[in-house]
Amino acid sequence: VRRPSRKKKDTKRKRASTGGGSASKKASSAKKKQVSKAAKPDPKIELLDPAIYAERTEESKPWCRYCGAVESSGWSRSPWGPRMLCIVHYVDWHQKKTLDLKPFGKEAPALPIRPDL
């Protein structure tokens, strides 16, 4: 039994003409400048009380031993044990190899190494 043939639809999308390219380049560079201005960190960083880290350690609640973050989308292993680095610093340490944690010893730090991040 033969099935009737189906015509293929044209799936290619046509690009809209911007008409003069330079205006769109200027607009995109202006957007990039706005994004870069917004991405600068606030110079006033509020650091947590050091007692908070001791409490969280006693209660077995995770916190990043590098930056001191107490909230993260996930926690990962570190040279000191499981759930001691936030995702950002785990990627830098284990996957990208851009974060060297060897100088900080084999024992987990009691306070964040770089709380200004």
C-alpha cells in the first residue's frame, strides 16, 4: 500500500533587511556598552558576620569556602570535601583549572578565602 506523497514545507527563514547595516551596528554596540556598565560590581559589598560561617558549619549547611556564598544553585566538591564550593568556583577550580586552591592546605577554611568576590 502506497501512501500519498507529502510536499516538504520550505523551512528556511528569510532574513529581514536592515537597510544600511551601520545603524544596526551602532545600536548593537550601544547595547553592549549598557550591558557592560550594568555588569560592574557594586563597590559597597556587605560581608557576612564570621559567626554565621561557624553556625552553618555546625549545622552542616553548605557555604562556599572560597567566596563565602550561602546561597547557590548547587554545591560541589572541593579539595576539602563534598559541598564546599559553589558552582561558579567549582567550575573554575575543577573544570577550567583557573582557580588554584593548593596553597590553602588540606583542611577546610573556617572563613571565606576571598569574601570580596
